[in-house]
Amino acid sequence: MAQVDENHVIAERREKLKAIRAQGVAFPNDFKPDALAANIHADHGDAENEVFEAKAVNVKVAGRMMLKRVMGKASFATIQDGSGANAGHRLQLFISRDNIGEEAYEAFKHWDLGDIIGATGYLFKTKTGELSVKVTALRLLTKSLRPLPEKFHGLTDQEVKYRQRYVDLIVNEETRATFVVRSKVVSAIRNFMIQNEFLEVETPMLHPIPGGASAKPFMTHHNALDMQMFMRIAPELYLKRLVVGGFERVFEMNRNFRNEGLSVRHNPEFTMMEFYAAYTDYHWLMDFTEQCIRAAAIVARGTATLTYDGKVVDLSKPFERLTIVGAIQKYAPQYTLAQLNDVAFLRAEIMKHGTKPFDHAGLGALQLALFEETAEAQLWQPTYIIDYPVEVSPLARASDKNPEITERFELFITGREMANGFSELNDAEDQAARFTSQMKAKEAGDVEAMYYDADFIRALEYGMPPTGGCGIGIDRLVMLITDSPSIRDVILFPHMRPEA
RNA sequence: GGGGCGUUAGCUCAGCUGGUAGAGCAGCGGACUUUUAAUCCGUUUGUCGUGGGUUCGAUCCCCGCACGCCCUACCA
């Protein structure tokens, strides 16, 4: 790779590294820290100097030098280690010529912000009361060749934050905090599932037939088998095969891939937690999903009452449940019930909003389209929308009372879809018929219609117990819990176009 | 795909509808033994995103392109 972005600062540091190499091992790996900044603050932050004078507390610490103040024969430096997401992972060092010797002190004066250093010394408090290490020995562990962003303003360029996340993480506390919260959300959900006796499983990412959702897949090719394969768009059909096999409660939290547009809510690969529980239905799923999300918020943030984009989102109360028509009536009350059941009216009304419904769209699909145009974005507080039409739900169990609708829900929070679940279709013959109708739609030009998965039908023919299943969008949930405006803010390495 | 905004030093940003660029930080040299974005003195650094056009002259005006952000569309 050409070093297109070399500059005089980097050149200066390369010269320094050259001199260090000439003196011996430039990248030593024999310094073993025995304490972390956050723990030191926690354990000794309240102690006064008399305590340290009575009994010296010796520490070996290491980290990246973030601040450096040289005042003649004595200096302060601030290092940052991996011990926390807040200012607690920083620690101040007091370095003086008299304590570490002339030669070491001269060397230190030429070290740079960003260098990784190791310090041995003992704790004390400065005049202003800051817990610090009086350094008795100091070593350069890794020379940093590239200058860090400006120490006060940090890194604000959105593009560089995404492309060079490592720099973003070094200098922006909020970024570190976001991904620590993400990790807590993921582990909270995993714990919640395991506590509820779900088995965590891993199903294929490479599918011979893409299934489980209506989406455009990424295509790839397996050389040895000389066959086309698809990156999975959803794990659904494999997880249900496991329910057939007798794993009656399974979940998988992993990546799905969809070859579609990017936006603040869409990344081509995203994380979904999908779960199936035999002998449950969509009512149970809604109760359970609600508890799971609430538990994740409480573990990650300590509360189920969140703020998103300056507005309260209350996850602590039972989530509202509305039918599609009910939601339109609540959020777009200008429509009469008669209009909402009038196919011609709905079609015209949707066209007015700039969307052209499919020619074959039935009443339910049209009601859904109008809901999406008028009500969806207003669902700020957690709301379940229920009773989705059969024609857009090829894997969901139809209602026993009304064969046109399914026992399905989607969960909306802050106007965004967070989860989608339903009582599963376990009638193999009905499922085969639904696949056949999807194939017809595909032949008619619907690129997102599903493929016919004969092995999945065969599995259902062995008998799948009545089951409920649901998928929760982890990235969007983390956006909500971390008050992040873009999905890219909660994905460590979001997809970008190649650099120019 | 459509629209808006942006791209100037390593970073954060100024730059008067036109005369080929500045500040702070970082860097380099110096002073300084309790600083907190340390301070003080001196000092280096730019294909002004890119390619055309207009002009005596373009960072600035016009057009194309690239990349980014936002909105919109698509996408359950």
C-alpha cells in the first residue's frame, strides 16, 4: 500500500522509532502491568496522602499516553487503559528526573501522545487531590507513528469515525460507552434466553435456498461443490427444523445479510436474535419479547425509562397492542372504518402518499400499506401491531377466526420496527401452498418473494408442534438503548464505499 | 434513484461573491520540579477532494466526477 497520507509528523516519529530500534528491542513484550486505572481509582480514590505515606501502594500500569505536560525537570502524563468506558480508565503519572534518572527522563521528553508506555511507581495525591502514580521506572512499550486527533476536540469527522473506528475508540468516550452498552445488551439478552431454558444454536450462514424472510440475498459460489449459495437473510427455516427435531426452545443471535439499501436504520449485515418456543403462541411471544427488551434495558442502563432523541421512551409499562386498522384509526383518525375497508379508496389514498401498491394487493395488504404511510412513524412508545394479512406473511399461522389474517405482530418503538413474531405455520400442506403462491409471485416479478423449500416442507411433514417464534433487531434495539441516531453508530465497522 | 449540505495543515476550524492561504492543537527548538486542553518564547508543515471551464488571475464563480452526512425513495 502506498503511504499516501505520510506527513512530516509521521516522518518525525519514524525517525524516533529508528533511533529506538538502534538501541535494542523497539517493541518489548516483557512489561506486565498489575493494575488497571479504573480499579486503582475505585480502590484508592478516597484515600488521603497520609494513608499512602503510612503504607506505600506500589503499582505497575500501562496504557496509551493521552496527555503530556513537561515542566522542566518534572512532568505529568495521563495514560488511558482498557479498564472502563468512562474517564475512570485514565490515570495520571508524575514523572521527575530525580525519580527515574537523567537518561530515562530525556528519552521521555521525546515520546509522543499516542505512545504506549509502562510505568512502575507508587500512588499519591497531588496538590489538587488527583490520585496519581509517582513513577520510579518508565518504559516505552509501543511507539505510535501516527498522531492522534486534536486532544480537546477529538475526532468529529463522521466518515473517519466509521472508517477508522480504532481512532474513534481511542479518543471518544461516548463511542467506547456505546459499544460497552451494546455488549451488555447482547449478554443480557443471552442470559435472559438461557434463564428461560432456551438452547443457543448456530445454523448455517450459507444457504442453498434463501428463506425465512422477504428480502434480496447476497449471492456467492461454492467452488468445490460448484453451486450457487446465498448468505442467509434469516435463520427461521433452520430454527424451525430444530423444533421439529425436538429442541423445543431454541434461539440464535447472529448476523443476517440483506442485499438492499443502506440508511440510518439499515446495514447490509445486521444482528438478529431469533427464537422459537414450542407450545406458545403470539400472545405469549409478545409478553416474552417485552420482558426480554425491558430486562436488556435495565441491565445495560439501569432503567427501563429511556430517552431517545430528547423524548422519553417508557419500556417499563405494558406495551400497547393495536390492530393495523386500530392503529390507523388512532393515529390517522381522518379515515372512516368504511373507507378503511374500501379497496378502491385505499389504493387511491396510498397512491396519494406516493407509493404504488402491487396490482394483486388485497384489502389486508392495502390496509398495511396505509398504516405504513400514516401511522408507523408515530409509534414512538412501544406498540405491538397485530393481525397481519396472510398474503404478506407466508410463514405465519392463519387465525382460526379469520383466514385472511395471521397470528402475527410487529413491535414498533420510536417509529421503527424492532421485532417481528408470530404463531408459526405448522401445517405442512398449508405451508406448501403458501410457498407455491410465493413462487407464482416471484414468477410475476416480485423479486422478494420466497423460494419453495422442499426440505423445509419435508421437515414440517414429520410434524412441528404448535410453536411461537420471533426475531428482535439487535442493532435497532441498541440504537434505542444508547440513544444513537444511526445504525452505523452501533456497528463497530459499518459498511462504507471503498475510500477514494 | 432524487434532493440538500459538506470536503482547506496530522486533528478542530477561519478564509470578505476573485489577487495562489491563516489560527489553535499536534510536531520541532528553548524556559520551567504539582500540572489538568499546563503556561511562556521561537519555529516547520498545504496538489485548498478531483477533472474541466470562465478569467490577466480561481480555495472562492460555472459544469462534471469521487467520497461523506442528512432527507427522500427502495427495504416488513
